[in-house]
Amino acid sequence: MKKEKLKSQLIQNTGLPKAAFNGYAQINLTGNEEADIDGCKGIIEYSSEKITLNLGNCCASFCGDSLAMQNFDDERTVISGKFLSIEFSQEG
């Protein structure tokens, strides 16, 4: 119980999203042309029309045109192109 209270206080005091403390990936979109992802665990599929990422608790598929990964490392993944859809699934 003490751990949950501490987590709650950290969320309130830092202003960080709750997802940052639960091991969830965080996705920030800039229009439909760039996705900045924190917490990516791996690449499942990669083409210029579809990029699927393992986010730990689920998978995210970015579908569109001229898709490319601009960055992929332990801290940050960036996908650019023209997104037509983003789908989430439990399977990987």
C-alpha cells in the first residue's frame, strides 16, 4: 500500500503522465506525419506502408505512405511519413 501512495504522490508532484510510472509506452503525434514513441520494446514489421512496434503491453501498427524510422534506440523511437491509421492489438 505504501508503494501505491508513493506512486500517486510522484504523479501529482511531477506532473508526469500516469503511464510513465506503469511501464506503458507513450506516443506523441505531430499531426499525421510524425510519431515520437518512448518505451518501444522492438520492431515486429517494417515497410514503407506499415510499421508495427512491440510496446510491451500491446502492439501498435502505423499504416500509411512513405513510412520510415528516423530513430530507434532504448529511449526513443521516431516514425515519420504520412499516417493513414494507427491500430493497437494485444497480439505480437
